[in-house]
Amino acid sequence: MAIAMQRLAIACAAAGAAALAPSAHAGDAPVAEGAAGLSRADCSAGQCTFRLAPGQMLALAEKLVLAHKYDEARPLVAALRSAPGMEIPHGFLEGLILLGEGDAKAAAGQFRAILQAHPEQTRVRLELARALLALRNYDGAEYHLRLAAEDESLPEDIARVIGDARNVIRSNRRFRFGFDFGFAPDSNINSATAAETIDVNFGSTRLPLELDDAARERSGVGVTASGYASLRLPTAEAMSLVFDTNLSMVNYEGSNLDDYTMQVAGGPELRLDEGRTLTVQAIALNRWYGGDTAARQFGARATLQQEIGRDKRVALQLDGRHNVSEINSGFDGWQVAANLTYEQVVERSAIVSASLIGRREFDTVEAYSNTTLGVSGGIGGELPFGINAGLSGGATWSRYDEPQVFFSFDRREDWRLQGRAYAGLRNVRVAGFSPSAEYQYIRVDSNYALYQSSRHRIQFKLARFF
């Protein structure tokens, strides 16, 4: 990872801190330079008085900081604090001094403070990425490098260096790990209908059927936790083995609605060309619902990802797996899915995405087999005051192969709508954890009354990433 830091330092130096400085004031008069680079205004009685305009002070302070002469630079940097129009350069040079002296954590805080109000400051974002690399926060560093690369004013050679640094980070990021825990009030913990009765077929007659409490929606509060781990092992110049594990749980009072899922995946990642990778992994998943195995799956997935220019990315993922359910053997069978996703950086502070979704389920019972098509989209990024936030939503349409004749002679069709909003405070730490809140809304409209539902869920959690 030292190579990435070296390349990033080169990019930062080439970008130049002068881009932060306001233009020299029209009234700044030219002055002669002394031996120390100061402008001598007057000497009398064996003493010399020097006067510097803000622009001159910034130029000298920057020169001293870049030369690592921090003790000499400090008085000038401190003086910039009260100079008009110098808030950004002052904070930036303070951050450079902190980073140069080895306090990467404080430096990152200084750079983040600037970006909260001025996300367009590419040079500040580059230095933040360098500080995050020093803190071994490789995901954060790569994220900010990607945002910085969106700046179309960057010279091509600097953009290339940034791209090289991102490639080095991705190829050398051996281990990632994170987990969170919290609680989630939920209006419909069993994703059931609110109807008290539904009409069913009894011979040639439609009769009302009263639903018991277990078949109707219930509210509750669940204890939540999730975690992930990723291991990358380089095996050749253009290949790595990638292993991923994901765990999630929701625990409610009692055990009949508890929901636990574990998934593991592993396989090679190939760097095919500039900005293009292909990952092929075997997958195993187990989901327990109410203490029973709701799904046990084995299969594989392949992901082809292509960088487009500095700020765009497209990915195609194909997934196929076999499912076995101990709750209902009618769900046993094969599932195949395809997902096409497009991402783009906007305004150097956020990433927007859009996806096309397709899935086909071949189940033992044809009334459960279905075809699903859908779309989704979202935006997420940085807001002022150290807030990370985002909005996303999606819609899917599903049609089943055969009717469930007890409920209807028509084939089942569902529309599933969902939305999500989240916000997190990355600058707040509670024993190393950052707080966040998330709201989810899910609505299912179906021609089968039993499957119509709506759900509101709010999750409060603390998360930590390594």
C-alpha cells in the first residue's frame, strides 16, 4: 500500500495547493523580497518591519509547508485564520501540517471539515484520501479518490496517477471487515396482510375465509445485527482469489419470526484490461426463519465490471443457484438472475446508480414458479455537518406460472414497491462506532388479497468498519 501512498502524494503535489487560494487582491502592491522570501517594508533603528498581503502570506506559508518546515510555517498559517477569504487555505494547510507530523486522524478531520461546505475542493479531497490511507481506511480512500477523479479540470497525467493509486488500493486491499447492531421498530414484522377476511374458492363458489392472528400483520421491535468480511489473496499479476462472508439477523420476542441469514462466496477475480474486472464465485447461503431452514442455496455468480472514463462504472452480474426449503418443499428448485447496474459520480460528493433486474424461479410447485422484472435507483453521498445520507427506491413486477386455485383461478401477479432513506454521522464515535438511522417502506399490491401488504420499518444502529 506504500506504492499507493507514493502515487497519491505525487498527484497531490502536482495538483498544487495554489488552487485553493483566492486571486491576489488588486490593491496588493509589488514589494521586494528579502533573503527569507519576505517583503521588506521598512527598516529603522536596526529593526525591520515586514508586511505581507494575504496572498503573499499564503504563498510563503504554502512554500514552507511543502518543504516540511512546519515550525516556520505555523505562525503564518495561524495568521491566515483571520485573513479575509482565507478560511479554506488556512484549514487546508493546518491539515497538511498535521498529516506531515503523523497525526493522520486529526488531518482527516480537518480536511472533512472543509469538504462539508466545499465538496468541490478536489485538492482537499486528494489529501483526505492520503490521510485515510495512512489510517488504513482503504475503502474510504478509494471512495474519495473516485469522487476526486470526477473533476474534469484535472490534467490528464494527474487523473492517470489517481487511477493508478485506486488500482493499487483495490489490488492490495487484503482484508475488510465491518459489523453493526441496533434495534428496529416495524409495523409489519411478518410481512402479512392487514385484511381480516379473504375470499377463497370452494368448488364453484367464492366464500369468505376469516384469517387468524398468525396470518395477519403484526407490529414489533426487533434486535438487529449484521456483519461482513472480505479476504483478497493475490495469486498472480492480474488475478486474486476473493472470499466474502455476510451475516444478518433480526430477533423478535419469542422465536417464530426470528430471521437469520448467512452467505459465503469465493472465487477468482481477473483484471482483464484497463478498468475491467471479472469475478466468478461459488456461493452458499442458509436462511433460518422461526428456527427452521427456510432456504438452503448453492450456486455461482459472475460479475463483469467496467470503468467508463473517470466517473462512471457499469456492472453486469449473473447469478444461478439451487434452493431447498425445509418449511415448504414446493419452493425447491433453481433460481437464475441478472442485474445490470450503472453508477456515476455527481458534483464530486455523491454517487447515483440505476439498475435493471431480472429473475426467474423454477420451483417444484408451478404455482410458486415466477418471472420477475424490475428497476431500482438511488443516490448517496456527503452532506454538511459530517452527515452521510442517501435515498433509494425500486419497483418489481412478478407473474407466477400457474394459479393457486384455492385463492383464485387467475395467475398471481404482484407489484412490489420499496423506498429507503438513511443518514449516518461519520464524525461521531461511540466506542469506535458511528450512529445511523434508516427508514424503509415496502408495499406489495397483488391480485391475491392474502399477499397484499405494506410495511414501515425504522432501524437505529451503531456501525464500525475496519
